[in-house]
Amino acid sequence: MVAVTGACAGWCDHIVQAWPLDAVIGENGAFILHREPQHGHLKLETLRPLAQMRAEQAALRARIETVLLDHPDLGLTLDQPYRLCEVAIDIGQHRPRIEPDRIESLLQAIRATGAQATASSIHINAWQGDHSKRGTALGWLARHGVDAQAARAVACCIGDSPNDQGLFEVLPLSAGVANIRRHWDRLTHRPAVVMQHEGGLGFAQFAELLLRRISDRPGLTFGS
């Protein structure tokens, strides 16, 4: 089980140490935190040299702060100091969520600077490079003997926002927690099923459903 998240490196360090996970893919695919099988030591793998990512992040932050001059009520996330790669804007975590049209306008403005950008349920995340949740997740599966074709049949994912739709596209066994409905009309690729509950309660419902069906029926039919 792997958490694939836009969360900062600081949160990911906590998550991989506190939760029973095999790994955490953080900052939308920029790095992997996992334990080495032999000794159980925590290991950080970045997709590009860390010094390069840090330099790119500093330059990107300056550009994004220029974009934010036109949005004086918005600011960077409180966890920005704990990010290795990304620059993140708070659009609904510690403030009222801003309007969808405004989120789209900000995404376009950031992309115009040459950066990648996506919106989660609470943040706009921006970064340099071509990594993604989907690419790093599929790479992790391939390292463990599950190629992209096999992943379509055996790997499940669950998400809550538009920045999860890359995984929804390549993993048909996908689910959304209930708050994915807020973004439904803007999704190009949608999860196969949607839970009744939001957030962590929705994930708990998904986990219970999945474990029950695997136990009851080895030939699991997802979504029935």
C-alpha cells in the first residue's frame, strides 16, 4: 500500500513513519520515501538531483509570488518550508475555498511561466519537471513486478480531486471518496465508483469494501 500525494516532504516523512505503508510518493511524484527491505531504514529517492530541485523551486517561488501580486488575499501554504520541490498556494485548507474559475485562472497563469501546475482539494501545486503521480506510481509498481498492463487488472487507487485523474485514467479499479463529486464536471477521467463518505471516512469505507470482497470472492468484480 502506497500513499500517492501532493503533500509536502515534511508530511510524507510523518506519514511513512506513522502509517502501515510500503512507501509514500510525495509532492505529486517528485520523490519516494520507503523503507529498505533488509534493514528497514527510511530512504528518500528523488527523481532528479535534490540540489537541482531545490534551485528550481527557489526560482519558481519567485515567479509564483509575482503571479500572486494580482491575488493579494492568497498566499503560499503554511507547510511551504517543508517542500523539496513544489511551490503550493492555499486555496481552501486554512481559508475559504476559492471559486473554480479563479483556480483555473491561477493554473493558467502559473503554466504560462513554464511550470507544471495542478489543483487538489486544498492546494494549487506547482513544480518544474515532467514527473507526475501517475508516472512515479507506475514506476514503483514496475519495480515490484507489476507492469502497466498488469496494473490495470490488480492495482486499485482512491482519490479525491482532479490531480488524481491521471491515476483514474490508467487504473480502472479506481474509487473516489465522496468529495470527488465537487469536481465531477471538470474531470476528464473519473473513478469507477464513489464512496458514500468524504475524506478519511470514505477511505475507510473503501478499505472495508475491498477487504470484504477479496475475502468473500477471490474473483473480485470491482464496482458491482
